[in-house]
Amino acid sequence: MRVTVTGASGFIGRHVVRELRKRGAQVIAVSRHPDQPLDSGVTPCARDIKVMDRSTLDRIGKSDVLLHLAWGGLPNYRSAHHLESEMPMHAEFLESCIIGGTDRVVVVGTCFEYGLQSGELDETAPAQPITAYGQAKHSLHRHLLHLRERHEFGLGWFRPFYLYGDGQAATSLYAQLRTAIDSGSPDFDMSHGDQVRDFLPIELAASRIAALALTHADMGTVNLCSGKPTRVIDIVREWLQEWNADIVLNRGVHPVPDYEPFAFWGNARRQNALLEST
């Protein structure tokens, strides 16, 4: 199969491209950063989606799957630009691809579409985003659903929870802790760590994205998650054990973001059922 991946040089994109190649897919990697190294067998496409030319759109339209991972301005989840510029730009790009012949679109949304709802959340829970980022992703999802009333195409919409691993943003908990360990810091400032989240290593997340994108033409909304409620302090200790590292954890220094519920995690049943049928 031929798959076009936008955001191919990003945190998720690099891992997904690798997983697609493992499965024998021909990959066209669209990225604003052509200098980023790509795996062998990957065709680079140095383009910004806001300035796509007709020939590039036609090229994307000939792919079997468009896997849309691109998004700018993260991790500033509250920035108005998500609604004012990102969402309209991505909506226009995806609509142009669909009109140009793309008949299978898979997009990565966010667990922030669920807003402040607590506990175990499945895909039937209503979207109630409170951040600009979550609102923009939900608006893009609705736009694509409306497009299906006029155009025939398969749609997959992933809602990833808390992914972590190599290549993550320097501001993430995982990257900050890794930096503290590598620099020999004696201690590490963090929140109290009792809040409950759903953590998934990026390698496993990328494997699931690739497997489902290649095998399910119209999968709908799917939580990308472990399905396991985990305290932040527990995942931090797990990382330290994995790295055979020791550092004093200064708990309670940083506040917990007020745009996240105290405890929420994904229901993985739908994801797992789809994976079993790949």
C-alpha cells in the first residue's frame, strides 16, 4: 500500500513512518523539515500543508491512505491560534485532498476532546473540550464528518492519551526527567504526582496507528491508549527503574494543569477489538 504521512518528522510521525515501512508500505513523508533524516525506502516531500500546490495534492490523492499527523503550536494547548489558524488550514488541506481523490483519511485527534470528564472514557463519551487545542481538533473532526455527506471516503480518528518516548518535546515530563538524569541533577521538581492518567509508549502507539491505518478503511473514532489508570508518580518511578537511575523527586513543586481532570483514562476495548481483526 502507498501511504502519505503528514507531520512525518514529528514525535509521532517518525515512529509511525518506521512502523509503516516494517509492514511493507510505500511511504510519502510530508514535512516542513526536509533536513530531518528519514528511513530508507521513504519518499520525502518537503512541503508545508498551507502552501500545497496542485501537483502535490494530486500525488497525495493517488495514495491508498492519507495519515494526517501534522499540527503546529504544541504544547501550548490554550493558544487561540489552534482555532484561528490551525483548524481552518487543516480543514482546507484535508478537503482539498478528498476532493482530489483521497478516499481513505486517518487523523490524530486528542484525548483533550473529552474535556474535564473523569474516570474511564470510551469513544461514545460526548466531546466537551475546554482547551483551544481540544476544541480545534473536535471542530476538524466535525468538519470531516460533514464532508462525508457530500464525498465518499473512509475516516479514522485516533484520540491518543499520554504518549511518551524518544523524540518527545523537551517540555514533556518524560523528556525533562531524562534530561535531569543525563545531566546528573541531584533532584527533580514535579507535581504531587497523585493524578491519574493513561500512558502509552510511543513505539506501541505507532505500531497500533500503522496496523489500523493499513487494515481498516473506515474505523471511526478510536482511543489510542493502554486502558490502564496510572498515577503520574508511578510512571515516573517506572521510568527511573527502566533507566536504572536514582534521583530525589521533589513532589508538589509544580501545579497540576487545571484543564485536565484529576483522574481519567481511556477505554481500550474498541482499539483492542480492531487490532485483533487486523
